[in-house]
Amino acid sequence: MKTRIFAAMTGAILVLAACGGGGGEEARQQKVLTLMLEELDPAVDGIWQHSGWELTEENGEVSLFPTTDEGWQDMADSADKVIEVVRKLQTDEYSNGDPEWIAISEGVITFTEEAKQAALAQDEQEVFDLGGDIYRACLACHQRYIIDDE
Ligand code: HEC
């Protein structure tokens, strides 16, 4: 009986070791980083870079928000792209099935969906506030999962 318990425990330890590290995990992290830099960051810039007010010496406060229907539509399209990328981030391939990872990602999606609606309504303040909410949702995952930040 004792041996059987020992054997079962060894099995469990081996499974844990397999989850915790190794080439597969490294490859997954690399894929996450590539997705962040090449897809997610450029997509969300379609919202952030056209949201807010910039203080300039020449012209004082300058609005960054779109000024045409087309510009607002571009922002809504960027939101769709962000949602598409974050849905990819939620798949096993990127999330490893981690429920917390998937839940934080869902927060990004929820705020981005709201930001899309605000862009379609051409509501500057609402887009600005939701841009901040999206940023904080990104940060929540980075604080949770990036241990050696900087
Ligand atoms: C579910 C988790 C998660 C969410 C949500 C998330 N990220 Fe990331 N992000 C990561 C992880 C993990 C890394 C580090 C990857 C690595 O270096 O191994 C990272 C890295 C990055 C990097 C590269 C940082 C650097 O200095 O190398 C950028 C840029 C980035 N994320 C942008 C974003 C943006 C923008 C959002 C929100 C729209 C976001 N991320 C949301 C997990 C997440």
C-alpha cells in the first residue's frame, strides 16, 4: 500500500514539473511576447493614440480625438482587432488553460467592446475613460505574470 501511494505521488510531481518549465513553456512565452508586440500593441494604439488631449507650446491644448466619421470608424475597427487578438490570447496555445489569465483577458475584451460603442457614438470622454480602463486591465496581467519587469 505504501509503495502505491509513493508511486502516485511521484507521478504527480512529474506532472507538475512538466507544467512548470521546459522548452514548451519557453516557447509559449515567446509566442505571447510576439503577439503582444506585433498584434496587440499596434491594435490598441488605434484607440490610445487618438484619445486624449495634448498640451503643445504653440497651440495650447490640442484634441487627439478623430474629427471625421471615418476616423471614429477606424477606432471602432481597431477595437474589433484588439478583441480578436485577446480572444487568441485566451486560447490554450497562449493561456495554457489558466483560468486567471483567461479572466483578466476577458476584462480587456469587455472594456474594449465598450470603447468600440463609445467610438461609434463619437463620445470623447467615454472613449478616454475606457482607454484608461483597458490600460489598467493590461497592467493587471503584466503585474500578475511578468515577474522580472524592467
Ligand atoms: C492575460 C495576460 C496579458 C494581458 C491581458 C496583456 N498582456 Fe501584454 N504581456 C503579457 C505577458 C505574459 C508578457 C511578457 C511576455 C514575455 O516577455 O515573456 C507581456 C508583454 C507585453 C509587452 C512587451 C513588454 C516588453 O517590455 O517587452 C507589451 C508591449 C504588451 N504586453 C502590451 C500589452 C497591451 C497593450 C495589453 C492590453 C491591451 C496587454 N499587453 C495585455 C501578458 C498579457
